[in-house]
Amino acid sequence: MTTTTHGTPALVAYDDAVRRYDPVIGIEVHVELGTRTKMFCPAEQSFGAEPNTQTTPVSLGLPGALPVVNGTAVEYAIRIGLALNCQIAESCRFARKNYFYPDVPKNFQTSQYDEPIAFEGWLDVELEDGTVHRVEIERAHMEEDAGKNTHVGGSAGRIHGAEYSLVDYNRAGVPLVEIVTKPITGAGERAPEVARAYVQALRDIFRVLDVSEARMERGNVRADVNLSLRATPESPLGTRTETKNVNSFRSVERAVRYEVSRQAAILDAGETVIQETRHFHEEDGSTSPGRVKSDAEDYRYFPEPDLVPVAPSREWVEEIRATLPELPQARRRRLHDEWGFADAEMRDVVNAGALDLIEATVAAGATPAAARKWWMGELARRAKQDEVELADLAITPAQIGELQRLVDSGRINDKIARQVLDGVLAGEGDPEAVVVARGLEVVSDDGPLLEAIDAALAAQPDIVEKVRGGNQGPVGAIIGSVMKATRGQADAKRVRELVLERIG
Amino acid sequence: MTDLTRLSAAELAETLARKEASSVEATRAHLDRIAAVDGDVHAFLHVSEDDALATAADVDARRAAGEELHPLAGVPIAVKDVVVTKGLPSTAGSKILEGWIPPYDATLVEKIRAAGLPILGKTNMDEFAMGSSTEHSAFGNTHNPWDLDRIPGGSGGGSAAAVAAFEAPLAIGTDTGGSIRQPGAVTGTVGVKPTYGGVSRYGLIAMASSLDQAGPVTRTVLDSALLHELIGGHDPRDSTSIAEPLPPLVEAARQGALGDLSGLKVGVVTQLQGEGYQPGVLARFHESLELLTKAGAEVVEVSCPSFDYALAAYYLIMPAEASSNLAKFDGMRFGLRVEPTDGPVTAERVMAATRGAGFGDEVKRRVVLGTYALSAGYYDAYYGSAQKVRTLIQRDFDAAFAQADVLVSPTAPTTAFKLGEKLDDPLAMYLNDVATIPANLAGVPGISVPNGVAASSDGGADLPTGFQILAPAKADDRLYRVGAALESALESTWGAPLLSRAPELG
Amino acid sequence: MSTISRDEVARVAALARIDLRDDEVDRLAGELDVIVDSIARVREVATPDVPATSHPLPLTNVFREDVPQPALPVADVLAAAPDAQDGRFAVPQILGEE
């Protein structure tokens, strides 16, 4: 048991907690859509622009401004809904969620409330060991992002010398889709893994759908993690907490673990969990209570009168469905079949992030087995050694394909191929160029080879005798000295043939 | 030389087109008139003399160069202060926006500028268009040109008074529950609320988004048609804007002025007369009906029972939407910022202090009422029920328009009352809009045409009355046809426009 | 039916972020009581079978193309701000911010 700096008395060890309680998670994921313009106005949206350079009267909430829905954002939302096996609403509306906050320029957020564009879906989430957990999706709805506040310390304060904030509205109005799960039950001790895998799976889907860059580190994808405990899977749901803005896969996992341990301690003490929002702390993986807002629950939702209903025709929905790209899970299954890898091999490939690389290498002409051998073998070793991702190595699938072709054609052997790899990684060019520049080509003219063989035979007459006597065992020693003499460039198989021929 | 301020906009436009006067002369004449009488009337919150004269000079130059111009080019116009004008103050009559200079133009202002109408200035109004007397302006009352001790109606009292006092031939109003039509009635001017979605709302400082509509304020029906055609039409920046083109309005006005209404069925709404209506107002109403009958129209009685609930529904929907629309006035990004007098200076407390100091009584009343109606536990009973009444009112309109081509009523139940008379009785003030509100709830268009004068109930001088005509959505042309026919019949009875009977000012 | 108490007015005014003086709260409580009594009659006819109408005209699917338009110049954006610094709006301390 430990204590934290955030006022929680004690934690129950995770393993102990999940032995005695059944965790139920719920996850709300916000994804910023990668449209060119904002949700309700034609201000351009891009990461890293100078403050307040991407605003219109609409995204600044100036008097008189009116919203108009970005049709592409609606299409993206439908894409997401379909990818999550949701139904798409025949008609749905935006509502106003009223609350005062300086980064919300109108002091209401335009969001969908009781009429989401997509609802009742599911996503099968695969854990690292291949276990599949189905996550039921309650809804996916459209809304707009808020601006960004930067807190400025008191010493430099200009407002009566107090602390103050600086607000940038570039992000205000950026289109968001919020995806809300139903309570995720049955994960048991693997709840943190399921939570993480779910968010990761969503991220992959957003990328494949091309609806968002989905970069966690830029806040394109943000997760709120709900967690409650109950005595057994048969018990009614317990009181939940909502940990806001958990913004990396690892943090999602840690937040769930922490809340399990924290809530178990509260329940063990015979106390009740308070329903509240909590903050996640990256430094130590803990959570702490958020500010209690007296009127936070009274958002006074009502249908947004400045917008008209969105009623996607069934034709449009089917058109979008027909153009959906292959989704990550289906693709994994297809490639698994096509490549014929063992289940464990395939999992390793996926977990190593080598799927795209191998697929591209196969496309470049290598066999799946060869592609896997390179990426999961030599290249994985080097990536690990350099502490980089596989994809970040300075070598392309096309280059690996070329390298493998050189091996297959017998122009280099496996050992030389590693040297070629060194050259490519060192920026010396494509494999072919490295082979030529470094003079690594396998010796294919038998002349110089025969000279080397004759020299080796002459140097080791006793071995020649033994071989002639019918004992082929020691022939390796001859081959070895030939290979040494040719600095490994000879084709060992050919050397063996020629040696045996010579000895006759 | 003719007094250019006494011409209708159509007449002035022709005078300019014939080069008998320049736009600079016309604009100067109106600015002079403003200087002469606005001290008494206080129709304007801001006069944009330099801007107006510059536009006028530009139009004159273009006309001299033989450029083809909009028919209203060079005719000056006044704009209600609720409409956002780039570079000109736009306060909506509120202290919270005092000094705010918008960085953009409303769509209708863009159209006005593109057509070359010099903008004389911004007109006074009830704060955020909340009121029926213009007494809720943070910047002083506007006075009715017919009797300076009386209200000019509201919320667009400034625009109506400016036109009635010959300070401008044209003005822009906005009508959420009658704010164009009711001031028209009590000042003897013409006011039109177009079909919801007929004129872009982009750049109107919103009160109630599903009810607000901008429209013309003029002295003649034809002038309203001309201005309506200029400011109306589809705007992609307003999601609720109607995509189809406007019906031909000027043509309808010209045709109506010929006086033949044969085949037209006029429906008198049972619920919009009788109790609460001043006897003189009803007398003028019935005389007007007779004139329409003489012109060939058939008058039928239609019943719209849900109209009895319109005022109640309106006073839920309007404050609810307003409470949200006015949330943006918080002292963070523009306008007034007030710090609390004691305690910590936090954003939350500065917002509350700013709104407490910046909003007037009526705004506070409606924002609190609207917040209450939307708050947890009350939504279904109040806002939800009001939206259902809205359905019933639309159904009543549908049924009524199946029996009649247009519906008619007195525009306002009374003539102009005295300044201060109803200020302490909000409910009595709200009753001014009883006949105009149903049109806003259903989105249908309406016009108020001056139809005479009546003795005021408190024994003062005779004051103007208005005749309201309502048409089905998107059939705004009917307003102009019937309105112009009534106007021409009345004027031939009177021998001169009604406003010629208004006392001289200045 | 309604009796709107001072507390209710104070609660709603806080929700609406409007500081009210005590005398304003008193007056509003009385006024709102009368107004709410009068408008509560909408419930007489708002039966369950009647659908709600939120838009005067039945429009749907009004979309904008995803094509950027020029942004407002930052100078214009900040010109009206009560306080600004480094291209951003300066606002008083926000409670709950870290």
C-alpha cells in the first residue's frame, strides 16, 4: 500500500483489487477531424498556426455570426460510425450545451445531445495475446472543440497583479467526433489492457479512414476514462469516476489501473466512491479530483435554432459505406491468411508495428517469409539497439525487397546481405549501389575460385587423402579456407561442388 | 427645389436617376434633417455622416460615368443598431456593447453597401431588441414624431421614428415578435417582416434565432418592396436561409396599387380582435376591410384557436433562445468588462459582474426567465410545451390559409402609449405584441400598413393605427399586392399620405 | 402554480452568470412569478400527441463545402478585446485551470 500526493489515503494492490472486484470501464474518445476547415465556419484549421490567426466571426463567437455545418465533417462522422458498425441516424440535430468558460467563445458548445448521427455499434478489440474483446458502442456524435487557455503566473500578472490566462481561439470550432462506449464488462483483470487496446484500435481506424491524423501527442485523439467497481459481475454497476483527458495509450492503461486500486481501497474501507471527474497525472500515473462545478450538470440543452437537421439519405450512407477502406482488423485477418504465418508470428508482427512494412516489402517482390525474416530479425535487432521504431529505420521496404532479390539471384549471400544492410542504413544508397561500391558481389567466375581451391588443397594434403578415402567430413575445412581466402564472397555451395570435383 | 426628405424612396431614386438631384444632395438633406429634429426624436444612436457622404459621392461619380446602378443607389438608409456594420458602432442598444466596432458586415449590410445606399447611421432600439417601446434602450428613449411624449413602439422604435420624421426614406428593422410591424403601426409607417429565412440573419445580433427576421421600414408599400428585394434572397452563411429566389415583390406592389383585388380571399382572424383592442383601432380595422371588399376581395372569418396560447409560447421560446444567444456577452473577447467590487478577480466573477452591470432590467428579466425555462426539471413543462404550441399555431395557419389567401388583423391593440406608462408592468408591455407574435412562431410573413388615426385611450391627440396582413410562408408577394391596394385605396380617401397629418417637428 | 422564490432567482441568475443586487432579486422574483404563472398555460394544450416544432421552416441538410476562406486579421480580432497580450485574449484567472 502506498499513499499519493493527491490526497487518496491508500491504494489496494492491483492484483488483489481485481481478485475481489469486477471493474467496469466506459470510454469517451474525442477525435479531431482532419477537415480543411472548422465544423461551423470556413476558417482553416491546421496544427501550430500563430495564435488567433484561424478565426472568423463564427469561431470567435462574435455577435451576429451564424454557424453552417461542414458537409465533409458530416461525411467523416458517418465514416467513423460505419466503421464502428453503428446505425446512421435518418435525421439528427445539433443542440446547444450551455456553460460559461472563456475558451468556449459563445459560452455554449454546439454538440449533438439526444440525437447522435451514429449509434448502437461495436468494435472487436484484439489484445496482444490475440484475445478478442467486443466493445459495444453507444453513440458517435459531432461537436466542436474549444479554444486553448494558457495560464500565466501571478508575478507577471497584469489584471490587478493577479494570475490570468491567455486565450487562443484557433482550435475553437475544430470538428470533433465523440465516441461513447456502453459499459465495457467482462474484461476482469485485463480491463486496463482492453481500455488501451480499444483506444489504440480507434486510432488505427481513424488513420485508415483518413478522417484524422490521429496524433495522440497533438491531442487529435483524447480519451475520458470511466471506471467503476462492483463486487461480482452479477452485481449492479457501482459508482463511476470519469478521468478526463487521458492522452496516450499507456496513460489509458495506467488510469484504469490506478482507479481500480483507488476505488478498491475506498470500498474496502466501507466507504462510497464519489461520482466525480478526475484529472490524470502523467508523472506518477495517479488521478486527483477535478474542480467541483456547482452548475456543471445543468447544461440547459436545447435544439440549436441556427442549424437545421442533418438527414443523411440512405443512398449517401451506402455510397460512403461502399467506399470505406479495408479496416485494420479485416486487413490483419486477410494478410494473416495470405502470408500463412503462424498465429504467434502474426501477433508478433502486429505488436512490433511491422505489418505495413512487411506488406510493402512483399509488394516490392519479397516472399512474406523473407520479408518477415528481415523485419522481425535483423532489422528488429537494429531498431532495438538504436532504440527507434522499426518504421523509423533509414531503410525502406523497397530496399529490403531489392536486397532479397540480390540474395535470391545468388549475387550475394546472407552474410554479405548484412553488410549491404549496413551500407544502406549508413546512407550509402540502394542495395545494388552498396554492393557495387563496396565490391561485395559474390565471385561467380570459377577461375579465381579454382586458384583458391587449388591453393587450399595443396596446403592441406592430409585432408585430401581422407576425402579420397571416402570420408567427406573434413571437406568443410577446405571450404572454410577457400571462403577465408575469398573474404566470404564465394558461394559456399559452389565451392563445395568444385572442391569435390577437384579431389575427384 | 423639392424637399428631398419628403420624397418616398422610389421617388427619390427616380429623381437621382434623372440626375435632378445628386445622392450627395439627398444625403446632405437627410443629415440636415437629422441635425434639425433628432435632438427631439432621438431616433439615432450614431450618425455616420462622413461614411454616408463618401458613399453618396461615389455613387454620384459612378452615375456620372454612366455605370449601371442599383435602382436604389444613392438613396440613404438608416440601419437598426442590432445589425452589425463594419467600422460603425453596433451596440444593439446595450451598455455591454458600448463602443464595439465590428470587424465585419452583416450580409444585408454588404448588399446595401454593394448597391450604393449611403448609411446615415444606426438607429435606437430596445436593448437587444427586447421591448415594445424602445424605452429599454441603454441610451435613452426615442420619441414618437406624432407626439414626442409617446413611445415610437419597439423594439425598432428608432428605425420607425427616423422614417416617420423624414430623417431617412428607408430603414432596416428586425422583427422577433413584432418589432418592425408594431412600431410601424404606432408611427404611421410601413413595416414588413419577411418569411423566416427570406432575409439573411448573418450579422443580426441574435435575440431568438428561430424567430428573428430583418425587414424593411419605409413610408410606402412600394418602398418596402424595393428594399426587401435588395436585402432578401439566399445567403449560404445562414443555414436557415431559403434557397429559392424571392417572389417578385416590386411587381406585386405595383400591381396591387392598381386597386383590383378580385378573386382574393381575406381571412379575418377571430382571435386577433375584440377584447383588449382599443375601439378606434377596431373601427379603423373594419373601415379598411370595407375598402378591401370594395376592391373586389371577399372577406371571410377564420378561427385560429391556438393563437390564444401564442403569447405564452413566445415568452418561453424567445427568452430561452435569448438566454443562450446572449451568453457570449461576458467581457472576455469584446465589449464591456467589469471587475467585481470585492473578492477575487476570476474569469467567472468578472463575467457575472460584467453582465450584471452591462445588461438592463428587461434583458436580465428575459435571460433569467429563459435560463429558468431551460434549466433541469423545467424543460419539458416549459420549453418543450411551448414548442408544441408552435406546432399547433402552424397547423392553425395551415388551416386558415386553406380558407383565405391572406389573414388580417389590427397590427397593435392600441395606439402609442405615453413614455413610462407600461415600464413597470412587463406583462402589460408584452401584450402589445399579441397580434404580431403568431407570425414569428410560424415563420410566415407579415406587413403593417398605416390605416388611419384613432383617438388615444387617454384622451390625447389622434394617433396612427396599423393594419396587419399575413401571408403563407414564401408568399411575401401577397403582402405587397394587398398592402399596396389598401394603401392606394386609403390615400385616395384621404387625399394625401397619412404622415402629412403628423405635426411638424423642429 | 408557480411561486418563484428569491433563492430560485438567485440560483438561476448564478447559472446565467449575472450578478444581481438584492433589490433586483426581490423585484425579479415577484415579476417572474406573475410571468411564469401566465405562460405556464402552454401546458394546457401541449398534449403528448403534439410533436414539438423548433424550426419555422422544414429545411434539412444545409452544408458548406470544406473550402477555407480568409480568416479575420489578428489585429481586427484583438482590436475589440478588453485586454490582449502576445496575439491572444487576456482573461482573468480561470478557476480549475492548472
